Amino acid sequence: MSLLTFANIAQSFGANDIFGGLGGSIAHGTKVGLVGPNGIGKTTLLRILAGRERPSSGHVHLAKGATLGYLRQEAMLAFVDQANTVYDEMRTVFAGLEKQGAQLRQMEQAMSAGDFAETLLDEYGRLQEAFEVAGGYDYDLRIQQTLTGLGFGAEQWQMPLAHCSGGQKTRALLARLLLERPDLLILDEPTNHLDVAAIEWLEGQLRTWSGAVLIVSHDRYFLDKVVDTIWEMSRNGLESYRGNYTAYLGQREVRWALRDEEFRTVQENFLRELDYIKRNIVRASSTDKARGRYRRLVRQVKAVEVGGTAALNQDWSQFMDAQGISGEQWNMTELEGRVKALQNPNPRHQQVHMRLLAAQRSGRLVLRTSQLQVGYPGNVLFRIPDLELHRLERVAFVGPNGTGKTTLLRTLLGEIAPLNGRFQLGTGVQVSYFSQAHEQLNLERTVLDELLSYRNLPVSEARNYLARYLFRGEDVFKQVSMLSGGERGRLALAILALDQANFLLLDEPTNHLDLPAQEVLQEALHRFTGTVLLVTHDRYLVDRLATQIWWLDGNGRFHVHHGNYQSFLAWQAWQQEQIVKNKAEARNGEGRRAKVTAVTTVTHTEQQITVLETELHELSTALETATQNQQWEEVKALSQAYNTAQMQLEKLMQQWETLALAA
């Protein structure tokens, strides 16, 4: 049974048609991801389905008695009382339970007086059971778990909503919706303003969510983990795909290929039919038949022009009336021109055409650090172990918000001085920087002038170049200050590609980009023949791009992992298992029993550590050589061996620390 259905939804503002003819349904328990290019109308559709906006035509039906929760981008409008603290706002969800709790306490006081009717005891028992079943004894715990999961520290719980930042208000609204547990949860970009830990917590909540969910998100990894259905919104309507985001990509390519073939077949049939008509329309014996086929071909071409090849299967008279198609005939020349000019109705999105080239090849060594401390005077954010970064490496730098990831990039750019130690760029290294805030863009210039300020190109060449980044026609004369976040991101990428540097420092490059643009950027970085260091929360990008991960934990410790995001998660899980295991061993007195032979064991462990450190050094050298020679299968095997040896070394170091204390 459908929880929500909608049919023939259209929306327009004045003469501007946003979309039309959209329909679909969401069943109980279904988790849908809505994807499509920026500006296609995804947020508008969510607002209509959530009842926040009326469509120009069509209808929406929510099942009787069903509840709906909506996470909007303008979160502050969702809060009635701005004076409420974050925690008090969460408690409003449980106002009914608080009232029941107060009623139970009144009954308890009456019963403690000793003079009460037996019916009061019965009523108390009934209310207490209902209170417990409804979660009356644990809703404070639920509030605390939810706020913590979404990144609110305990010190922020009593912050008035009026004093919260935009991101904090969005997280507070999301927390309230999760506590309300509506039957249908509609979420517009729920991972905005969340760090990776909070996103992973939210994924866990939504995977086990008993209700239905409709999500708009640019986070591909999040969609992979949460949704079981993808709705793709395009200029041709809404199409449904079964599975998560990765499954959708594969199905979409198959569907597009079939439509390409179908269109070619239809157009070839039209051309053959046209050839027959031209040969037979002048013959007395076949002219009537040819004229009939001529009129039919005109109707078919008109249908395909308006409704694509699928229109050929519809009732012609009804289709003409619905689409307002005239019955006028064309002459032969016009018909032939129309057939040859037919466009494939396949709803492939307009895509950025991006290519990242390194004008010159750097030396093998790109970056070397020595006792490097990053931060600001009086505030050391973290220390980096001595390391080297080599040509063709693609490093993802991840960690909680506010730990100093951007500060490292600015340090490498020379904008912030190291607190201690030093770093060295290799021979021939040319650096280019992409800032997540796009502050390098001049807001007073037009798009065209901003590009020309970086490279003196002929205007026609500059406009053709900008068209590859979807700035076409009058778009190039827009003022930068008037661009959306996604448009500024595309302009910044266009300028970045002009530099042709061989060492890219990228700070959240996929922020504000729609999914098609993210896919193009990912492919461009994969093909790039230089070196990449990127700060990102985009786990999908990290998993498919990174050859190593630099990770800052919440305690300011810097870690290096060779491999992609999946192997990084496995490494973290292994570390957690070791912590649990070591604590269990300590509780069982393992340390005390080992003390007799501790000195001997410490010596033996130190020898094993030395052997492993030598092995790691050899593996690292071999890995660098294989990477330089682009021997990717060898890189994969060496990376696995390196990670295995690294885990063994960390295990031995933990054992050595325990044994050294015992000795």
C-alpha cells in the first residue's frame, strides 16, 4: 500500500515552467533517493510533496492518518519558539509524555498519603504501563543520543536556537524529526553541515528506519548506504531505478544505450519511409498509397519531436490534443529536413567537460615533511610524522570538522607559517589550489572577465572554454556574486584546469556540485597525471580515487593509511577490536601473569618490531617504484602487503607498551 502518491504534478513561476507531468508513489518502508542536475527542481518537488507549496497542476495524496516530517534548507522557519534551547526544543517532541509523567507523579503523591481509592491504583498501573511502552522512561536518553550522534556536544545542548549557526539549526531540525519518527521523512540535503562521524551515525539510523524516506542528496556514498530506490529527475520527467546509487548508474547506462539504439532505428525507418514516398508519390499507380504514408510520416515525426520515440505508441488524436499539435502538413523539403534534424530524446544530462593536464612533469619527490607542526601561535593543531609524497599519489585528508585540515593546505601554500619543523616541495612542482569558499573569485567581475583575468584568451576561445563548464550564451555575462554555489564551484574548477599545475591542493572540491559534475570531476582526477592532495568529506570520491588516506582523529593525532576508504574502515575496525581485546586481557589479569617473563618478552618484541620496520621500508620503496611506473596491479598487491605489515607493527607496538609497563 502506498504511503504517498502524486500524479501529473507541474510547477511554473510566471512564464517559466520548472517541470511538468511528474508522478510516482512511495510505499511503506521504501527509501528513495531523488537525484538530478542542479536547477532541475528537486527542492521544489520536495516542497510540493511535503505540502509546503502548491503545484500549478496535479495532486498529491498522503495516506489517511500518516505523518510526514520535512527537513528543509531554511531550517530556522521550522522553529516556533526561537528562545528555546536546543535541548528544550527536543523535549517539545515529548510534551505528551511529559504531561503523562506529571500525572503519574500526582497519583504517586496521592497514594503516598495513604488515603486513596483502589480504582486510583488500577488507573495508575494502566497509565504507568502505557507511559513505559511509549518510551516515557528513556526519552531523555534518546534526546542525548540523537544530539550527540549529530555532532552536538553536551556544552551546546543549552544553547538558544536564536544563537545557533545556520548549520546548527539544520542539525537541530534533523534531530527533532528523527525523534518525532514520522511515517514519511522527507530530507533535503541532510548531510550538509555534518562531519563524517555524524553522517555515518545518520546512515545507521536511516537504514533501520521503519518508515519511508525520500532524500535529496549530493552525497553518493550516503545514497549507496541508505536508499533502495533512485528517482532520476530530468527535463523529460521522473524515472525510477531499483537499488542504490551505484546500481542506478549501471542501470542508467543500459537504459540510455537501449534508447540510443531505439532512436537510431526509428530515424532510419523514417528515412527509408521518406525514400519510398519520394520514389512513389509521382507514379500514377502508387501515388495514393504514397500520399497516405506521407501524411502518416508527418504525424509520426511531429510526435517524436514533442514526445520522443515513446509517443509513437500512443493514440495519435489524444496525443495531438494533449500536446496542442497542429494538423498542418509539410512540403517534402521541410519533412526531409525535420527527419534529419530529429534530436535523440534520451534524457542525458548536460555535463561538464573537464580535463586536468599537467603542463610539465614533476620530479618523483613532490612533498617532504620534517618534524612539521601545524597550527597558529599558541595553538598546535597537530604534528605530522616525517613523510614523503611522490608523483601520481592521490591523498585524501579526512577528519572531524575544525581539526585543521584546511590549515595544512594553507601552510603548504605558504599562507601560514609552520609552528615548528619544515616542509619541502620537490623539483619542478607547480601548485594550484581550490578553496571550498571560492574566495579567490572576484565577486564584482562577470564570469567571462574572471576567467580572462587568469588567462589572456581571445573572447571566442574563452566563451567556448566556459561552455565546457556549462556557462553558455548570456551566462558568461553573469556577475560572479549572482552565481549559485554550484556555479561558483564550476567556475573555480574551470580556472583550476587552466593552471595546468602538477600538484593540486583541493579543499572540498565536490561541495555544491551536482552529481553529474561530481562524476566528471572524479574521472578527471583519476586521469590526472600529477599529484593530488584533497580535503574532503566525500567518501565516494575517497573510495574510488585515493591511493592513501591521511586521517586526523579527534585527539589531534595524524595517521597515514595506504589504500582506499573501504580498507581504511577495515583498518579502523581492526584497531577498535584490538582496544577492546587489550582491555579484556587487562581485566583478566593477563598483564600480571606476563610479568615474570616481561623483560625477555620485551626484548623479543623489540626484535620483531625492528624486522617489521625494515620490511615496511622495503615495501614503501617498492610501492613508490610501482606507482611511478603505473604498475597498478603491483601497486594493489604491495598496498595490501604494506597494510598487513602496518597492522602487525601496530599490534606489536601495543604489546610492547603493555609489556614495558609490566616489566
